[in-house]
Amino acid sequence: MNESILQINHLSKTFGTNQVLRDIDFTVEAGDVISIIGASGSGKSTLLRCINLLEIPTSGEILYHGRNILTRGTNAPAYRAHVGMVFQSFNLFNNMTVLENCVVGQVRVLKRNREEARAHAMEYLERVGMAPYINARPRQISGGQKQRVAIARAMAMDPEVLLFDEPTSALDPEMVGEVLSVMRALAESGMTMLVVTHEMAFARDVSNRVVYMNGGVICEQGSPEQLFTNPKRPETVDFLMRFRKT
């Protein structure tokens, strides 16, 4: 049995009187590609933000290789170098070039020298097809290109797990395919990925596990075949039927 990279135990998150996550349990093993699906407001993005320590859970545990990262003494930037995140709004530094966006984290967090960081950044910018744009600034490239740069930036940190928070939701429809093709190639290379997405074809065809969230809880999870062809819970059936109609 593979060792779990991440193990989420009884995770809950409350904002004021609003409980957004309730008693979340699941594990992430090496090579997993897990798609998290569900209606807007079901807690999917908050779950990712808790896993990445951008939000601090109200209760529960997040074990990274068996160590609870919610205890005092966790170095959040160092942890995020291992568990990277790609945001729906790209979060690139607008005052930096494409290349510099992919270098700065390596230098500041991983303490690589600039020459090594540039070479590493170029490797991933080439993989996502953005090497010709290394001197451009974010305002000079399209949304799809920005997201590919964001993926290269995350990969240049050599993460063990990559979290994607609705990476195509801010893109024009014609740009969605170029980003999904990069993500599919990452999955095929063995990258461990946790993807919040509304792209049902990606969840069905690329994932090895699909998690359906509803009302802040994990309602159902299983293989894509199980979840898409034989869902057990009526809430899952209803969500998938509504999604097919949109």
C-alpha cells in the first residue's frame, strides 16, 4: 500500500456562524489525480485553501507524510513549496516578466541561485509552450497563457502535490482546452494533483478518483466510472443530471 502524502482527518472550517466545511476525511497518495466537483458554494475552494494553509481550519488535522501541519512551528512557505497551488485568477506578479514570475519563488523560498532558478523555470515554460514569451508581462498575454505560466511557476518549485482551484473558470471558452491539455500532460507524467473543477470531461477522463461535495461535506467519492455511471447518493444523481442539462 502506498504511503499517503496527505491525509485529511475530520477537517472543519467555520467563518463566523457559517460552517463551510464539516468533518472532511480523505487521503492523497502519490500519483493520484483527484477531481473535486460540486455546486458553487459547496466548500470545494475553501478545502483547497485549507490544505494550502491560505485558510486555517477550525478543527481537524492535515497530515503531510504523517506530520500534522496545523501544529505550531510549521513553516507555511516551505510547506507550500511541496504542496503548490494554481489559482483561477492566475495570481501572477504584474510588474514582473513571465520568466521572473517563475524565478522569484525559487530564489526566495528554495534559496536557489538565480542562474539555476532561470534554467529550471525555462524547463517548465518550455513544457507548457510559453518559452517564446519569457520577456512579456502578464498584461501582454492571454488568459490561457497566464494560466500556463502559473502552472509552470508552480511546477518550478518541484512540488510533490499540485492543487488547482478551478483553473479554467476565468478563461474564455476557446482558451480552456489549452490549459486542460497541459494539465492532462502533467497527470500522464505522474504528477499528484488535486483539482477543483467544473470540467466534467476532465474529471471523468483524467482523474483516478472523483470527490463530490455538497453543503460542506464529502457526499460521495469513488472512481470516475463509479461516480459518473453508478452514483449511490441522490444528491450526486441530481447534481450530475443538472450539470448535463447546462
